[in-house]
Amino acid sequence: MKKYDYLIVGAGLFGSIFAHEANKAGKKCLVIDRRSHIGGNVYTEEIGGINVHKYGAHIFHTSNKKVWDYVNSFAEFNRYTNSPVARYKDELYNLPFNMNTFHQLWGVRTPDEARARIEEQKKEALDAMKAAGVSEPRNLKEQALTLIGRDIYEKLVEGYTEKQWGRRAEELPAFIIKRLPVRFTYDNNYFNDKYQGIPEGGYTKMIEKMLEGIDVKLNADYFADRAYYDDIAERLVFTGMIDEFYDYRFGELEYRSLRFETEVLDTDNYQGNAVVNYTEYEVPYTRIIEHKHFEFGTQEKTVITREYPAKWNKGDEPYYPMNDEKNNALFAKYKELADKEDKVIFGGRLGEYKYYDMHQVVERAIEIVRENIS
């Protein structure tokens, strides 16, 4: 008999939900994480009474009531609504693209006026492609121009997207942007989902509740003592990079990374909003987060974080899978190996090499639990 039924590598949202549900079903679990804290990328730490999102802003949103009820069983969620502001040079615009944005851009007041302006610019883009003998968008720039026109693209899409991906828009494939939603209402709510909010007291407390009564070991690197860890549990739940698990047998998958600069400021309100995007390419960071606004804080000081996209190199922290054709084809080879495993379960963004929002991680974790635990 092994000491544990499940060894769960990664104390993030996926691993913590799996551990909680397995424990509830009477399974003995050990959760390990190479970081010094639980929570993975949703980890929040308190600085001066403010819950700081250590690895970037995490706003929970879903239209699935079962998922909403599930996360609310671990934490009380507030009524925070994500309404980011975009800054281009000295101009400010509301997001997502809505009537407030269109009025700020063109001075239009009615949906018909806004539609007419967008359609006119879309036609310009299509005519330019046609004149060049191009029938379908060849890259992200052409795709975006045919979806929302020149003004929105140049001020609110181009620079931000190029910073995120680390490539110029002409070098990025068109399929990255399948659609760019526009709303012809005066509505700055970024998400269309019915439920939205931030756990009061931060995500770390929510994860702590999930992991109550479960063995947790931090500063523990699975790969540093793989033989030992493989021997202590009947099955393994792996939420790290799938290519690393297989020792990069077919080559390295690509990711995008992030770098954060956080500082405490001697003011009670720095930017008036939790999220301000900087869409100009020349500004190296993509956004500034002012954390207190996520929980309507009234502290005398504030904490801000500048978020910089970064090229990922082996050994760096991977944040986003690069789900282009080349990497998806490589992942398919690793997935073929994973499908043959009978004692290893892969999950999360890195284990499944897929961009998941938090609500999708919750849904997927619960689904995998049901598939594997009777």
C-alpha cells in the first residue's frame, strides 16, 4: 500500500480543487508545490491591508451557476465589476469597445452613427486588401482591420497585442483574433457573464479552505526527487508543463511569460480604477493594476503593479501557452503519450497546454474528478 492515493503536483486552483474533492471522497492526498505558497497564479498576499494579486489581476466571472455556487462555498465574493480603462498616449477610452468608447473616439452618440463609422473603416480595409490581390486576411493586422476598422485597431488593439505576443501584428497569424466584440450600448462591464466578483480577503484564503485537512508540502520540486514522489502515491495529478514531464522528448513547447513590478505609493488613490491598459507600443508594460480597487479599499496608501509581457525561456515562469499551429501540433504528440497513461492525470493550463480562465479551470477540475474518482 502506498502512503497516498493521489500526489498532486501544483497547489494552484486546479490542483486544490482536485485535492479537495478527492479528500471529500475519502482519498488521501499530498499536494506539493515548488513555490513557497499555495494558490499558484491566483495567490494574493497582503501588503498594508491590501490584497495584492501577486501574479496579475484575477477577476472571477462565469455564467455557470453551479461553478459560481461552488467557488462561493469557499469564499464570500464581492460585487466587483471589471470595467478597465485604456490609455493611448494622453487619451483615455472605456473598455470593452462600446458606445462610450465610440463617443470618445468620434463624438458619435447613437448606435447607428457608430455602426456607420465602423462599417466605413472595415470597407476601407477590405478594399485595400482587394487592391493588393488579397482575398483573405494574411495576418493579425489585416484580420483586425476587417473586423473593427483603423481607429480602434491603431489606438486600442495594435500596440497592446504586439506587446503581449512579442511580435509585430504583421508577423502574427490571423486566427489569433477570430472576433473582436463590439457593443452598441453604453456598458463598460468587460465580461458578459452573469456572475462576477473577487473573493473577500483574497484568493489565498479561498485556496486555504479548499486544502483544509490535506497534507501540503511547499518548496518541493517534483523533478528534484521524482523517483521518491512517484513511489509514495497510487496516482499522480500533474499540473505543470507537460513537455517537461516527458523530458522534452519531442522538443519544447512555447509559452509567454510575465514580469511584475510592484510598489507601495503614499497616496490613497493612484489611478482611480483597478485596471488601466496601456495600448501604446512604446510603453513597455501592458497595464497597471491598483489592487485596492478590487475590494473597494479605503486605506491611506495604495499598491500598484506594472505588468510586462516577457519572452519565455526555459526555466522562466510560463503563464500563457502559445497555441499557434506549430505548438498545437507539438502538443498533440505529448497528448498522445498522456492518453496512454493509466496512473497520471494532466490538468490546468500547463498540463493541458490550453488557455483557461478561472471558471474554466473550475469546470475542468470538477469534470476530471468525476471521471477519475468514484
